[in-house]
Amino acid sequence: GEDVEQSLFLSVREGDSSVINCTYTDSSSTYLYWYKQEPGAGLQLLTYIFSNMDMKQDQRLTVLLNKKDKHLSLRIADTQTGDSAIYFCAESNDSGGGADGLTFGKGTHLIIQP
Amino acid sequence: DVKVTQSSRYLVKRTGEKVFLECVQDMDHENMFWYRQDPGLGLRLIYFSYDVKMKEKGDIPEGYSVSREKKERFSLILESASTNQTSMYLCASRDSGELFFGEGSRLTVL
């Protein structure tokens, strides 16, 4: 089946940039997503990118997509303590009208050092 | 404000008990999903439903069943809870594009 891979942990100093990487195998992915999960809560959509784009920027967040290498990254500029969370990479191809759901990575724990 | 609501945030049950986890969405979505989340394993799909009374097995359906009698409601049922079903359960819904999640139900089976 399709697969999404990401590192389990990333530790950065407050104020530095965080870069979370993800690779996926489905070449027919339509959308790629980054979800954020704070402790004890559900997942919230942070940002997404359509597969025909290679970059999307939204305030402190920059998403880069390398479709040839099937590599997605999320950069958080000026990382703050409130960014401490688990970040999930996910993809969908929507060929089933949405019934297929999303394929998720295992999540990257972002740890902020003071 | 769009919402997926899970009725119970925390539950503690005994081995062998029947457990119902309820989920309601207010976005008129066709598709609803149940995942479980465990440390180091990420999210694993248990069951999903693409229409009322329709259901499909996900990756780990064993020990679970589901019910979708109304479009907005999708229930997860543990017929006889076991300790290995202690987990965080997440409900979600979508049409296409973004998947919307509830806040999660943390189930402990003793």
C-alpha cells in the first residue's frame, strides 16, 4: 500500500527554524497536508499544498514540495514554545471522492529547547 | 464553525465490557472515519463509512464494529473490550480535501 514516512523526533532551540521532512510513495497524490496535534487534542490542519505547486508560504510556515523525489517539508520560522506538538504529514489522491481518507505518517514530535 | 464532536473525552472500562464511542459531524460530509492513535504507530484506520448504513474495513478492524444510521453520526463499538484496545480514538469526516478531526476519546481498559 501507499506509505508516508517522517522522523519521529526533532529538537530545536527557541527562535531557530524547524524543518520537518516527509517522504511519500503515492505518485498520484492530489493534496499533501501538514496537521498539528497538541497534547491531549485531536489533529488540526496546519496547511496543505496542491500537488501541482512546489511552494506555499503562510506567515511563519513554508511548505516545499519536490514531486519528483516525493519529498515534502514544513519549515517553521522563529520557532516558539507554542509550536511544541506532533506534526503529521498526510497525502490523499481523492480518486474515491474522499472515501479513501488520508494516508498519514507516524508524526514528528517537535521539541523546543529554551 | 465546523465541528466533529466526540461524546466522551475520557473513558475507563473493564475487560469484557461493551463500549460505544459516538461521533457527530455538522458539515453534512459523506465520509466518516475512525482511527486509533498509539505512540510510535501513528494513526491507524479502523473503519470508514462513505454513506448511511455503508461501512468499510480499514487496516485494523479486528475487535471493532461500526454503525452509521444517520449521515451525521458514526459510532465505534467494542463488543468486548480488551486491554490492548487501550488507546486514543479519533473520529474524522470529509468530502474531499481536508479531513476534519474530533478532539479524541482516550479509552483505558482495565
